[in-house]
Amino acid sequence: MQDEFKNKKIVLTGASGVFGHFIATALAKAGARLCLCDMRAEALEQQAEELGLKSGEYLSHATRLSETSSIDELLELVEREWEAPDIVINNAGVYPSSLLLDTSSNEWDRIFDVNLRAPFLLSTGFGALMKQHGIKGNIINISSGASRRVRPTTVPYCTSKAALNHLSKGLALEFAPFGVRVNVVEPGFAPGSIVSPLSEEHVSRVSANIPLGRVSGPDDVANAIMFLCSSKGQYITGAVLSVDGGNSIGN
């Protein structure tokens, strides 16, 4: 299955985050051509070096997903260099924690800009390029089991992910006629994000309640994405695949 990703042109947002690092590592090993996107330019440079990517063999863009102009710059970069991508992975997201009464309108907008609006703009923008150049590509939106399990302090996040799941199904319907598949992967719990830090208490509590008894490892989400984007997943679109050790079904 990994052979299928040799020289595939893949855009990955949130590339320097926890899951982004897992995904980028697996795809680099499979020989993919990567466009690494993250708001932290220095982190992208370091990541490319760690992955052994050589100058001219990959793209990099310091994308601020809350800004339309930055998203437009990314779309223009990929079109100029590649014409169109084969795969787009909307991985970037923010996971703030606060009660609704303590959530400002600006914070609400920030969450939805990154978690929902950006995937919409990137999916439609890159989807249009795929259609234009006859690429029967794949779009993967990274969601969360939180889309089905609301709890205090994470309501905006849960709401944004539930909306992302519905958006993905709508994209799958509208993109199917030109052969672009759109699916959702809901990863398991993997602490360590710099953008959305979690307390040790929160990490311990969540980890202890995962039915399969461990947090998400480096290969879990990457394997799911590669399956959906491979020929083995060629009849799958509009699906939501939970890869979370059973965390979203209860404990």
C-alpha cells in the first residue's frame, strides 16, 4: 500500500503538531512529495530537516488558517508548483478548554475559523484544482470523537468538529461526480500539542479511560489515512473512521 504514495503530491496542514508529525513521517517514508503547512515557520524548517527532505523536493508554507489571505497564498503556491495536489489532509485544529460563559465571541470565531472555515476553503479551493486538472484525488478532514460526545469546557470544539463531519459528507456528495473522494478520520488521544496544551490531570484522566488501554501511537492515524487514500479505499467516500482505541464509544 505504501508504494502507492510514491511521488504523490500531498498538502498537510498542522504539519508540525503531534498528529501532523506522525502523518508527515509516514508519508515521507512512503516517498510522497509533501507540502508542509503550519503557522510556525521555524518548526517547519526543523521538521523538513528531521524528515530528510531536500530543498526543491518539498513545499513549505507558514499558513495562518484564520486569515483568508494566507489560505489564498497557500492555494496559489500549490497551483504554481504542482498545478494540483493528489491528496489534501486538513489536520490543523485548535482545542481550547473553557466554559461557554467564559468563551468570548473572538475565541468562538477563532475556533471555527481554524477548525471549520479553513477546511472548507482549502477543500473547495484544492477540489477545484483537482477537477480542473483531472485529478481523482482525496481529501481527508481530521475530526474527533468529540463530535459525538459533548462535555463541559469543550462545547465550541465539539460543535466545530460535528460541523466538520457534516461538511465533509456534503463535500463528498458534490465532489463524487469528478472522482474526488472526501473522508473523515477521527484520531485517538495523543497529548503534547504546543498550540493546545493540556494539564497533566486532563491527560491522566483521559488516558485511563481509553478502552484499548493506550494513547494514540505514531502509526495509528497515518495508517488509517493511507488506507482511505489508497486503492483499497477506492469505494469509500463520505465516511467517518474512528481510530481512537474505542475512546469515543464510552468506557
